[in-house]
Amino acid sequence: MLEPTDYLQPSAWTPANTTAIVDVMAHLRRMRLANLNTFGDLCTDFLGYVHSLSHNANHIDFVFDTYIDASVKDSERARRCNCSPIDLNDVSPETPLPVTMESYWASSMNKAKLQLLLRKYILDNPMAAADIVVSVIGLAEIEPARGVYSNIGITLPELNVKIEEADVRMIPHALHSVNGGASRVILLSNDTDVVVLGLHYWSLLKGHGLKELWIRAGVGNSTRHIPLHTLAEKMDPEICKVILPLHHLTGCDSSSKFGTKAAGLKANPAQHLHEFGKDPANIDFAGVEQYLVNVFKSGTHCESMDQLRYHLYHHSKKTVVDLPPTSLSVRGHILRAFYGTYLQLHCLDNAELNPCEFGFYQDDGALLPDRKQALLPDDFPMPCRCTACATKRCPCRQT
């Protein structure tokens, strides 16, 4: 949809009141640590790194993750972790950086302590060229959002939103910045969720006076600034309204992959998903399941996953392992997608849901997806194991 001329480099931008909003942990993980010795060095280097990415912004918002017990991302974090975590008792400016950083990053407690250290460092060392805002952050106690404007510190209770993920919390920060006079916002993140959120909330931010919404994405030489404001204006407005449920239903950090984003766009999401994620007491399971059926197989006349499984098994060469999940299993997927969509649709009003009522269960303090399975009854006849079985006279069929 975007033309090459839409990807303007920051050097070609016209002067404007600009805010850069930083996903702190995402950028910490991408930093090169070879020449750094202590966590104090890391804090200093990080602040300079962010300043270089902000392109002389008037305001810089630092948005932190919140690491809580029983998170819906527990299973995803466990899947990504390929080493044993090593917890550090002390994370201070003088603490040497660990030799094996992968084991350090594997611990949520380590990351939470580092964020607290970095937050204090930012507030104690504000940049002379820009006002600073730091988001709410929590470990044992919640630290409220604060700002430093012209070297004067203030509290920002309007930003004390109860949101775990930094990528979602970037939206309240963007709105706060626009209400404060910013006409350009740069989202410093490399997360698909942030792109989707930006496209969905563009119309709201535009209504409050935002002129440009950019996201810096890519790796190495492929890094570029994507104009989300231009992309959103070129997209069908109805797609922007349902892009959040589409994203969660086809797969994200808190829900399983189901088909592709392209298939999700072709399956008429505006018809099936316009109310999805809004009312927890009124979820259209049948309509959403029919949408997912079309994501899995475009143009089918089947209306449920069970019907599609039956059709594919008898009219294609697919084996049992190639079939889509059952309708019962998909119901759990729909609940988890609804949970994530609801929180993102209500990220500006602190709405909450109990994840255990929306496709998750607690196991030893962790929240895991409840993958519903229908077990076979005890008297169910097991399939024949005789390779020569062909007639009713086979002894296998007489047992």
C-alpha cells in the first residue's frame, strides 16, 4: 500500500513538536554490550542510544514492562527461553554485567530490577534538550508515572494505567503527548503489536490533533521509519476497526498462530469481528468460529471446525494430524483472543478481566492456555490394528 516516497527519512521531516516513545526493554535487549563493564555503563549507553534514535524530539517517553505473577505471557516466555535463568541479588550501577547475558535475560526478576535502576537513572539525569516521561513500573511496590519538564519533576497520575505490556502502554502515552501539544509521535519499537495498535488508534489520535505517527522498525540496514498515518489513511477504515481482533485471532504473543494475517484479511473480518472484544457477556462464538473456518480454508461452505474437519478428512488427502482443531478447542482460542483484544481496546480506561475466565488456567503460579480436549469415553471402540483387516469376518472386529 505504501509507496517508496512515503518512507521519508527523519532528515527530510519538517520541524514539528515531536515526541519519541520508547519500548525500553525491547531496546535494552538489542544493545551491544561488548564494551560495557557495569550496569551503570549500560544505563549511560542506553540513554545516549535512545537520544540518537529520537531525532531531536521535544519529549521522550520511556515505557517499561511490568513483570507480574501469573501473566498470560508465561507460556510464551517459557517457550522462548532456551537456558536456565540466573537471578542476581543486586543490580546497582557498580554491579558488573554478567558474562552470560542470556541467563540473565531469562529471569523476569532480573529485568524488573534493571528497569527500576534505569528508571531512577533517567530521572536523575534528564536530557537538557528534551522533556522526560517515565511510565508506571512495579516490582514489590508500584512506582507511579513521572515527568521532568524543564528540570521540574511532576507526577502523572493519568498515565498510571494497569497494563502489563509496554507495547500496549505506548498508546496512553501517545494520547497524553498529543493532548500536551505534540503533532508528531515516533514509536521506537520493533513489535508487530505496536504497528497494529497504531493503525487502530490512528483515527482517535488524529481527532486529538496528531498529524504524523511513525514507527521505527527493521534490523540493521533494513531499518526504516514507517508512516503509520499514511498507511492507515490508505487502508479501509473498517479494517482498521477490526485489525486488533484479526491480529489476536490469527496469532500473537498471548494466542496461538491460526492461519496467516493475509488469510485473515481475505476472510471478511469486518463482517464477523466488528463486535469482537467489546462485551465479555456477549461473545458471538458461532460467528467468530465461522470466520476462523474461512481463515483456514477460503471459500468453504462449512460453518464450524467440526464440519470442516469432517469434510477435509473425507474429501481430501489430509491425515488426522493435518486437520484443523476441533470446535471445542477453537472455543478456548477464541476466549484467549477475546481477552487480549478486550484489554487493548480498553487500554485507555483501565478495564480488567479475569484471564481464568477467558481460556487460561493457573498451574503452580503460572497462567497457561487451557487447551480443551474431548477425551474418548471408556467404551469407545478402538481402531483396528490389523493391516489385513478388510471385512466383518476379521477377528479384530469381533473383539
